[in-house]
Amino acid sequence: MRCLMEFFSLRPIWTRRCLEIVWYVYCIVTLIQLALLLSLAIPAMGSANAAAYFSFALQIAHSVVILLLVRIFLKMGAQLLIKPPA
């Protein structure tokens, strides 16, 4: 019960662990999404026009940028937990 109370009181160690879990889960989801995109793109390489290449590249870039933004926001959140603003 004490462990559960510490979790819900948002103690820094628990919140930091949860942020790390969110990061790893989001990383796995992004990798699955990129694998799906590549599995669709590779068979279409021979018969596709330039617009299809651009579309796949744009979706891949979008996934990577969102992943980077999530990492930045999680890092900012973790730093606020360790060193709260004065």
C-alpha cells in the first residue's frame, strides 16, 4: 500500500520511471510504424512515381520528428522533476 501511495503522490523517482516507460513505449510504437511504412514502400519501389516516393519520405520524416519532439518534452519534464525552477 505504501508503494502505491508513493506512486500517486508523484514523487520524483516514480514520475521519472513513468516518463521512461512512456518513452520506451513510444519508441517501440514508432519503430512498428516505420516498419509498416517500409514494408509498404519496398514492394512499390519499381512501379511508383516521384509523388509516391515523396509521400513515403514525408511520412517517415513525420514519424521521426514526432519521436524527437516527444523525447525533448520528456527530457524537459524529467529535468523539472530533478531541479524545480527557483
